[in-house]
Amino acid sequence: MKQKLLLLATIFTFVTKAQTFNITNFTEDGYPVSIGFPSKVEKSIKPSANDTMLTAYSGGGGVTFAITVSKVKDQSFAERAVPGIIKRLEAKAAKVDLKNASSLLGYNTTYITYVNDKGSFICIHVFNIERYIFQIFTMNKTSYLNDSQNATFFNSLVFNKNGSVATNPSLSGKNGSLQNNTTQPSNNNSQPVSNNTSNSNSGTWNVNDRAEIYDTKEKKWFGCLILKVNSNGTYKIGYDGYGDTYDEDVTADRLAKPTSNTTPANPPYVKAVKGQKIYIKGNLKSGQIMEDFEWAESSSMACWVGIRNIEFEGKHVAYWFDLPKKSIVKITVTPASSNSRINIYGYSGFDFIKTPPEVSRCTACEASFPEWIGQPNLSEPSKPQTIEFNATTIRNRVYFAVAGAKGVVEGDYTITIDMQ
């Protein structure tokens, strides 16, 4: 399929900090889709030999919010087309700053931030839902839009399989944030309300999606991972910390989006995929300084000895991901500047509700920093640092963080997650 890349030149309304996004419904155009825009929407529908593409956008002041939806002949055609679209976006980009596995509406997406050949900064999700191929993105002439603006636009997307778009929550909250209602997974058994405020019952899950499930016997929430989408509409899940013998087929109404009941409250989750490399851009200034390192020295953690604390006395930025069984992962941090001494540490284990410095045990802990004897030379040029974990017979979870040495509280870096 000859997929077109939308080129936007006309702009209309300036983006403000307290912005109202109004829902536009495209059902009457033959697309069971709605999404919120901040200003007047420009729309076009163009047919071709292989698809019919809807394009809609609005914006102003150098900022554009846009979506293209291509309707193709069937789902398999759409799935084959998506990787080609992503490759063409990368090939035409002047610079790609981030390419990561992500999700919208519970569907797997590829999220990319890049600078195009005209110097504009673009944040885009590329994915398909059934026979529909989505490219949903924001574009700014001077820099990438902040997370709040991007999330308000991206999270306003609604897809309805029945051809009619359901009413969306109000999109006129402060700073353009969505106003969601607390939801609870329905079940024939009594259960507490999840802390989840983002579509606990999406009804649709994909392989490698993270979820949580309530056990009526133990009366508690468990974290789980979607291992398989069954042909009868149920989902095979794997429970966190348990072997394959505990895997179970469940219906969607038993599943909820993950919350702090079962996952860390602060570090973001990275949807790493076996056989792919994930790149994450960041800066230490978004992190925090850690005062207590006793956890790292404890025998149940054994990350590093106390004399090495100086390598981690700057700011820390943490992440976590799932590591499938029979897999090996290498995590590398590469400082953008040789003057920024940025190191890395991580651990694998089962109880991820407690993270450093509250963490008390793990199954394996690794750290990487410059080797030295006596006193460290903190002014020597920084180099990439790598840690490695493996999972054999059981799926595991990995928490890791990049950290500046003493006095290093900012500095750009790139993280590479290579899982095989």
C-alpha cells in the first residue's frame, strides 16, 4: 500500500495552558472514531486503490494536532502495512529522538518522537485497530509538546467497533487534562474498587499488555501480563511471581488497568518487546536525589559496597519492564556529554510495590560505573554503562535507574534496552 505522510502547513488557533478540547465524531464519514481538538477542524477524505484515508487536524501558533485513519481491506493487510509506515517515517526524519513500544485504548502502538525534514518536532503513535491504520500526532515548530498536552490529545481518542462513538469524558479540565470517572471491573463476586481511573474495563487487550486481576479467594489484587488472546474472546494471563502452572484463561470483565495495588507508584512502565531494541531519551534533572543507600549494601540486595555510593549521589531516574522467560536483556545508558558522569543499576525480583530506598530484597542486582581504586576521578570523561539480566524458567520483572555521580543533577542520556 502506498501510504501517504500528512504534510501540514495551515494553522489556526494558539495553544494555551488551560485549553479546551472539543470532541469531533467521524462516524458519519464511515470511521467509528472520535477525538478531541482544541480549535476548528480541517478534514479531508481521499480514496486510493488500496485504502481510503481520513485526515483531520487543527492548531495554531506553530502547533498542530492531527490524525490520519486509513481504512484498508482487512486486518491482516493493516498489520502488514504498519511496520512499513514506521520505516518510512524514520527514513524521512532528520533526527529520531525516541522510538518506543506504547499503547492507546489498550492497543499496542509504536511511539516515535522525531524532527522532520522541515525542522518541525513531531510526537506520533502509529498502530492499527482491526482494518483501520492510525497515525495520531502533535507537531510543533520549536520543540516537542509537553507530556500534558500530548496526553490530553492522544487520550481523547475513542474507537467503537459497533460503528457509533460513545460519549467521552469532559476534556476541559485544567491544563487540558482529561476528567475521568473511577471505574471498577465487574464480576459475579464482590470485590473492592480498583484505584484505576483510566478505563478499567477496556474490553480489549493485546499480548504483552500489563493488567491486574482480583482473586476472590485471597481477596487481593494481583498483577498479571496478557500472554495470549484466545479465539473465544478470553485472555490467557500470567500472574506476577508465579510459574506457568498458574497461568489462567479469563474474561475481560475480570481484568483492570494496572494501579499502585500491583505496580510501582512512581517509575514509568516500559513495554519492552523480545527481539527489539527500545530507546529512551531523558535528562537527570527530572529525577530525585536519594539520601539513603543502606538498601544497596544489604546482603539481600548486594548492589554495590558503600565506598561506591559516590557514583550514585546525583539525581536518579527510574523505569521498569517485564522480562519474559528464556530471555536476556542488556540495558545501556549513554550520556550525551562526556562531562556528565551517569551510571546505571537495577534489580529483578517479585515485590515491586516497594522501590529504593524502601526495597528490601531481590533475586539479582547489578550496577555499572567506572572502576577505580583509592579515590575516584569524577572529572574523567564519562562512558556508556551496561547491566544485564536473564530469565530462565519464569517470567521476571526488572527495575532499573540511571543516576548521576556526586554533584551530577542534570544531563541528557539515551537508554538502550536490548532484549533477546
